[in-house]
Amino acid sequence: MSKNPFETALTTLQEASKLAGTEPNVVKMLSQPKRIFQFAIPMKMDNGELEIFEAYRVHYNDARGQVKNGLRFVPDLDLDIVKALGFWMTIKHAVGGIPAGGGKGGVKVDPSKLSEGELERLSRAYIRKLPMKGAWVDVPGADIGTSAKTMAWMLDEYEEINGFHSPAAINDKPAATSGTVGSMEATGTGAFYVTMEVIKDMGIQKGATIAMQGFGNVGRIAARLLHDQGYKIIAIGDIKGGIQNPEGIDIPKLEEYALEQKSVVGFPGTTPISDKELFAIECDILMPAAVQSVIHDGNAADVKAKVIMECANGPVTPEGEKILLANKVHIVPDVLTNCGSAIVCAFERTQGLTDSYWDIDTVNAKLKERIVKAYRETVETAEKKNTSYRNAAWINALDKLSESMKARGWV
Ligand code: NAD
């Protein structure tokens, strides 16, 4: 039976802490959130009826700084999901060297069923009712079902409540409301920088081949940047199907096509490919950039890539990972590969606090520096401890969290 996500997170903590030699009191502190807020948002709908929405915010751990990020507006939200996501954000921030703790939250709602006005009222109400917030305690950002637009409403509401501008209080807002440039592209760009380091380390040659699942915000940007460097993207899948061309897909043209068609399927000059074939294709790098658990014990043995870059969250199951590692397939874990947006969110807060806004070259140069450092630290620990990159990333995160908790006298 599959465990609930918080139990899964705790199992990972138990395993990683054994490898890291983490003190029991640190594990105890990390086994539960520091604060949980659960509140109701009553709201008059457009038709005059009253609806009451369930809302959550978890401050999982703030030993390394204010908690940050992730508000989901989804119909299947519950406290265990929010706790698990808050814990993973704590780890991701530590892996990425971000001086912040982990937070997550949201509202149990299907935003596609709300009018624009209802969505705005709900977004504003969430911020009004959130008990602890602001640049020095909790900086919410966008996640599934929220966007730059919802974050701009939240910022505006926060500033109305307080009576002064406070751009560092909310992340993922548009640049026009004192946000940062490069936030939408940050995860794909960060994944690209890490992939280029992996390519160097593994001696993968120019013209090497890449297969990818997902051509959204993350996959599309990573594909564009890798294509620009001369790497061949030979297969891409999305929710409607997949395409392949062993000579390499023309990514700039595919971007235009996918924007219009809302899918990669049917792109001229390609032939169809199923998900099963995509994961088994002969290639150097496999980039799952769509959804979780797509590489598992049923298809891991078919993977022929030398390395898997986990752009999505949790695309490889633990059972799949065992098979891949036995077959000497490297896995660069999600907490490292996709931490680019978490890093740029930290930059967004810094820019808001200093009232000084950077250009895209500055944002990307700082992102590259930070994410490549995180990758190098991971490789070093993996070599020192003779373990996988995933274990190494978690060991580094737990070490950093332990250090902060000890320095604060918590443990
Ligand atoms: P997106 O919605 O922009 O794009 C998702 C892509 O995956 C689309 O091409 C979609 O068609 C495809 N897809 C969805 N379901 C699929 C399925 N069942 N089978 C095959 N393809 C499917 O999302 P995104 O922002 O690109 O995020 C992709 C992944 O990266 C998600 O797992 C997300 O949690 C993770 N992630 C995103 C960010 C970010 O900043 N956007 C940060 C960290 C992690």
C-alpha cells in the first residue's frame, strides 16, 4: 500500500540521517513542522452563496532563515501533503545553499471553477487570514494553481494591510510589481547549468543525445538552452503523446508550434513515440520534466541513458532507483536539479529588501554560481561517502540543518 506523502518524507529522513550520521535530536526536530496554520476562508461566491474553503500553511523548519515559497490552489490538498512539501522545501533550500527555511501551503479549491473575481478575492483573503507573514518570517510564492497574477494580488493585499510597500514579502510576483526578472525560466535554466556540469564530468560530447518528458515551463527552457549549445533533443513527450527525430528536433520551431497547438504532438519532421519507448530510447541524457513516479520498477531496466536529470519532483520511484543504480545509471536528484526557482526566489527577496533590481545576466550569473556550487558539493560528498547523488544531496542538507540548529541551541 502506498504511504501518505508525509510518511514517505519521514522514511527518507530516517534513511538519509543514518547515512549522514545525523544526531537523533536533529532527526527528532525534523520529524515534525515547527508551526501549522489551518484556517477557514469563508467567501461569498459570484452567485451570492457562501462557500468555506480549507486553507493551510506549514512553517516546516526555519533554522536556516525565514520560511519561503509554495502556495498551491488544488482540489486535493490536505495537511499531510502540505507537511511533506514543506519538509522537502526545507531540504531543497539547504541543498541549494539558500539561507531560508521550508514552507508550503495553499487552499483546497479547483481554481478552474472560480471566476477571475472569485480567484482574486480568495487570494487576497488567504493573505489577510494568514497569521504570520512578511519578509522576515514567511514569504509565500507560486506553485500549482497559483501564478504571478495571484501573487501580485497577495502582495497588494499585504501592502494594504500594513500601509507600506513591502516587495520582499511575496515571491513570484511580476517584475512590474518589484519582482525579479528570470523567475519563470529559473528552474529550466538551473537544470541546464547542472546538466552542463554533468556533461563535462562524464565526458559527454557535443552533439550528444537527450530525451525529455514534459515541454512546459521547465522542459521547454532546458531544451532550448541545451539545443543552443549543440546538443540533440531526439525525443520529447507531453501529456498528449510524444515525438522523435534521431537527427534532433528543431527546438525553436517546436516552441512556436507547441505554443499554438498546446502540445508537441504532430510536429512536422518527427514521428510519434510512446512514453514506454521514450524512457527506453538510446540516448546520453534522460530528462523527466513532467510528473512524479514515471520511472519505476516496471520500466527502469529499459533505460539506456547514462544519466537521468530529475527536473520534475520525484520522477524516479525508490524501487526504480535501485534498478537504475545497479545498472550504473547516474541520477541527479530533484532537490538539486530543479532548485533553480528556489534560488531565484531568494534573489527576489534580496532585491526587494535592498530596493535594487538586477538585470537578467546578473540573475543568471548568480543562479549559475549557486547551483553549480550545490552540484559540486553533492559530487564531493558522493565520492567521499561512496554513495548516490541523491543520498549525497540529502547528507549535505542534513549537515547544514544540523549546524544551524546546533548554533541556535535547539539541539
Ligand atoms: P508545466 O505545467 O509548465 O508543464 C508540464 C509538462 O509536462 C507539459 O508539457 C505537460 O504536457 C507534461 N505532462 C503533464 N502530465 C503529463 C503526463 N502524465 N505524462 C506526460 N507528460 C505530462 O509544468 P512545469 O512548471 O514545467 O513543471 C514540470 C515539473 O517540474 C513538475 O513536476 C513540477 O513540480 C516540477 N518543478 C517545477 C518548478 C517550476 O519552477 N516550474 C520548480 C521545481 C519543480
